[in-house]
Amino acid sequence: MEKTHHSGFNTFGLFNESYPPIMDGVALAVSNYAYWLHEKNYPVCVVAPNAPDYEDDEVYPVFRYTSVPVPTRKPYRLGLPDIDFSFQKKFEEIKFELVHAHSPFSAGKLAVRVAKEQKVPLIATFHSKYRDDFERALHSRHVVDLMVKEIVSFYEKADEVWVPQKAVEETLREYGYKGKIEVVDNGNDFATDEDLAPVKQRAREALGVKGDEFVFLFVGQHIWEKNTRMIVEALALMKDEPFRMFFVGTGYAADELKTLVKEAGLSSKVTFTGIVTDRERIKLYYAASDLFLFPSLYDNAPLVVREAGALGTPSVMVAGSTAAEILTDNLNGFLIENSAKSLAEKLRGLIKNPDLVKEVGINASKTIANSWKSIVEEEVLDRYLSIIRRKKT
């Protein structure tokens, strides 16, 4: 059945560098914004670089432009909208009501241009610690400083700057941004009110997990910045315990991680699944796990922690990290020091205390897992309409 759009409204444009089939937290956020805005009958479209051999089949339009692979960051792509004339032609026909950039690169620059040309509001969300990425790829402090300056100048062009949780504001301030910042939480498409015990049991059976095995999980890019090496080093210190570990995802460090696992004699306990894009399949891994291991110091507001929490799987994170801001130790998650020894000790203790793990998992599902539907309908849309009204007066 064709939806009747809110009359008088032009399109809400969501701009980002990653979008399915590239599945990261920001791509998920963008697709959920688009889906729930569309469900509320608002005209919406997504604008992103193209992905080879991938056909979009969304209920809302997705406009893609030419891109090339980023050599050091597979599967990410560098967008080149300015040389894609057929995209430009189609794109120029869209009348926007508001544009929301989720990245400061090719997609974000496009959003800035549209906002200026069509005199519509520009919202920009700051999701990632870009300086860390630049420092890994480039070995010149001067060039990194210039690029961070460029990022700040991008956010200064926005009518509103959003961050997904309060601690992320500090990162943007460190980069030199002085303007106003709004906190708009991420949602979660696994949030549910159903009893999680049978869901978790079915998931363990589906993945062939034995009754006495404690299951650990990591979902995300396999890169050193996420402290993945520390996970393997901690597991090596507790080989005698009955556990299974799943690493879901891929990244430049994947092969070296596999080698570390092999050298530590952990191959029979650790499984690398590769990328899992099927949401029902990834739900199985979250639900079957007892603990989500995420000692990253690199992430700002990782969606994966909320997704695990939604399915009753509490996270183990480094105390004081930006990402761990939403956790209270032993209440809705577990906090450790930034060392393999601290992680191993915490995991040994928790294996012996499954009731605490269950209780903390239930608290996580109640405290850190708002549905995307409620976030978009009750907060995002309200803010969109208010900024449109302000811009028009």
C-alpha cells in the first residue's frame, strides 16, 4: 500500500560514508533513521557511496555515487560524487527539507553544499574518533592536525551538532570545536520486552554451544585500535576455563589475530565468523553469549554494546573509556583496567558467578537498550521539526 506523505514536506536527506552492505554502527543508525521516518510517512532518502555488485532494495530511495576502495580500510570506500554526472543529475532534482550528515567526508561535504544551495537546516552527528584513524594511516603529526582542523571546520558549518552520548562531547572539544552540542542517543533494533531466558537458550542450541561452556563475544572491526589483541592475550591466560569465544566481523588485523589465537593454542575455543550482515544471524550470537568483550578505547558510543545488552548479554569494558560511559560496574555491565591480566581475572571471577552475569544482563536490557522506533519517533523527529521551524522564522 502506498504511503501518503505528510503534505508540504520535502525530503529529509541522510548522508553517510558507510551504508549496507558495509555494516557498522553508523550505517545501522542511518538505516534505522530512514526506516522509522519512512514508517511515520515522512519523505526520506539516503545518500552514500556505491558498493560494487550491490543492489539496494529499501522502501525509501537510496542515491549512490561513484566510489573507490580505501586501501587501508577494507571494506570502506572513498566517495567521489563530483565526478559522477548521472548521480549529480538525479540528485539535483531532489528538494530537501533538512539534511543530516553522519560523516564529515564526501557525504558530509555534499550535505553542506545542499544546505547552502537550498537554504535548509544542516544537522551533523559526530560518531567517530577520526584523529585515531588519521594517526594510524598517516605518519605526519602536521598533516593529522590539519585534517582534524578540517573536521572541526565541517562541524562549524552545521546548524546543530549531535553526539550519541555525553562523553563523546569531550572528544569533539579536544579537536577544537567550541559550538553547542546536543546529545541524541542511539537506538537498538533488538530491544524487546519478551523473557530473554528462552531466547538465549534457543540461540545457544542453534550455535551448538555446550551446556557448561561460557560464551564470550566480540562484534566489530578487527582492528588493533579496538584493543582486540588484549582479548586474545587475556583468553590465553585462562585456557583451563570452559569457554567459547566468537569474533564477528573483519578488518586489517583479522589475519594477525587468527595467528595470535593459533600461537596461543586457542584454536579449539575461538571461532572467527567473518562478517555477518544478516540481522537474525547476528542476533543469535548476541543472545547465545554470556559476556560481550569490548575493551576498546577507540569507540565513542558503540551500538554493539547496546545490541548485546538488549539480548541480556552484559559488556566488559575498560573503566574510564568514552564507550563505557553508559555502564555502572556490576549493575548493567562490568569494568576492568586496561590490561589483559585485569580482563582475565574479571572473566575467571564471572565464570564462577553466572547468577551475577544473568542479573547484570537483565539490567543491561532495561537500561541501555531503547528501541530505534522510540528514539526516532520521540526524539529525532521532534528535533527535526523544531529546527525546521526555527530556520523558517
